[in-house]
Amino acid sequence: MLDLKDKIKSLKKDLNALIVAHYYQRDEIVELADFCGDSLELAKRASSADNELIVFCGVSFMGQSVKLLSPKKRVIMPRLACCSMARMIDSSYFDKSIAKLESLGIEQSEIFPMTYINSNADVKAKVGKMNGVVCTSSNAAKIFDYALSLNKKIFFMPDRCLGVNLANKNHKKSSILGLSSDKTIKESEVICYDGFCSIHQLFSVSDIEFYREKYSDIIIVVHPECDPKVVDKADFSGSTSQIISFVANLPENAKVAVGTEFNLVNRLTKQNGNKENIFVLSSTKPECPTMNETSLEDLYNVMLSFKEDMPYNEVEVESDVIEYGARALNKMLELS
């Protein structure tokens, strides 16, 4: 009798489906995926694949990104899991933010909107309609350079931490809507929306100090969604794929504490010979609850239902959202 993994593999073959999974998914899901990557890698690979059916193991905005880039593909998700950061902003909050900036005397023509890929399709469409662009943590620095060249005020959303970290790296004055004074906002070159990743907020300067006291030669590696004070104290800050590459290229006996999602850090130890000197930079387990929702049963059931012509959890995006959202995403791909 076939076990669940074999049944999934059989369904994948019958449906000619491509299974993709984000790095933060459970190990058993990653093992079955045709491709595992970060948000940028997954969007590019899934949208350019020959397969007409994409089974996306991740959170909702990721499946939407594939649909924006390749509307004719059918995209199903074992779980329509929500990213907490993406839920912090929608098209109405975007409109209110622009209205707030205009009330401060900042004309819309002076604003360049830049949204992190961790946002839903309606927000990407609003950004595209204003000729803005999407970015990921992998290409954020390059996209930010382009934004600076336009000599406009950058409105970065939804992650205030990534926005401020980019501003700090480029020695630009930043502010946060709802937290900074009107005067500071008007004087800022980078204005950030007040969103954040609840998992990457778990890492603190005290965590870094703890590891530095315990191991004088430890290397601190963090994701740029971490608080700017944490990023400032780290030895390296980079996207998920950049962290994987950085750790893989460290000397064999190097000690490293990594500030990002638990599943990835745990997998890093296995990929690097089960090293005992790779640590999680947190006193609590930084496990993303929504990324961990997807189970093998979910994956099997959504594929079986699709085969039986009873699809569910299929990603649908309205045509006008596709038009403008794709504009912002394609601009990112051109620039990166």
C-alpha cells in the first residue's frame, strides 16, 4: 500500500503539476517539492515553468504573485495561509497613507511607492498604478538604488524594519507613519508604513549580547526584517537565500547564531553536516505559525480534489488587479 508521500508523487505525475515550497515550510513538505526557494525564486520559477498547474506550499501572497505573473496558470494551495505582515496593509490602508502624505503637502507625483513582496495583490496593484515597484529581501538593495535615482520620496511598505534598514544602509533619513512626527515625515527621504514580521521581532540586541559573551568568536547572521538595532549589531544581514549561501561558505569550525525562522535554521544544521555550532538567535522558538500550517494531508487532499474536478483553495485574482500588480512585479524582475 502506498504511503502518503508516494500518493502525492503519483498525483503530481498524473496532474503534471509543479510543487513549490518556501524555505520556511516543514521538512516533509520541502522534501516533496520540485523546487524550494525564497519569495523571488519561487515566483520566477513557478511563473516560467511549463506546468499549467502550480501547487504552492507557502502563504497566500506568494500564490498570488505567481498568478499575477502568469494569469493563465492554475494555482492551488494546500492552505490559504495568511502572512501576518501582509495582512497589516490593504488597498484602503494604502489610500489612507497616500492621503496622509498629501495632507502634509507631499504631492502624489513626489512619491515613489515600493512594496515588499510580503503584501497582497491589491496592494501590489495600487503600487503598480502609481508606477511603483515590488521588491524582495534578495533584491531590495538593488531596487532601492533605482528608487533613490528618481529623486522622489520613497514610500516603503509594509515592513518598517526592512525600509529603515535600507535607509540606514544608504545614509538616508527615514520615518514611520503613525510613529514619527509630521515634521520628521516631511523631512524624510524614506517614509515607512508601520508593518512588521512578528517572527523576526523576536530577535533582540540582548540575544546578540548573550551569544557574544558565551562565544567571543561567534558570527551573528540576521534577516533584514529584524529590528534595525539588531541588524546594526549583526555581522551579516541578508535574505533567506543569502543567509543559506553565507552560512555554507563559512569555515568548517565557525560558530554562527542565525536570526530567522526556526525551520530554516534547523535545516541549515543538517545541510552543513549536522553542525552543533549553528544556533538559533533567540531564547524562544521563532517558528512562523502560518508557514507551518501546511501538512502532508493538506497537500494530498488539495491535489486529489483537483484531480476529481472539485478544486478548492485555488488562487483567483481580479483582472484589473492582475494588470497593475503584474506591472509592479515585472518592473522588479526587469530591475533585478
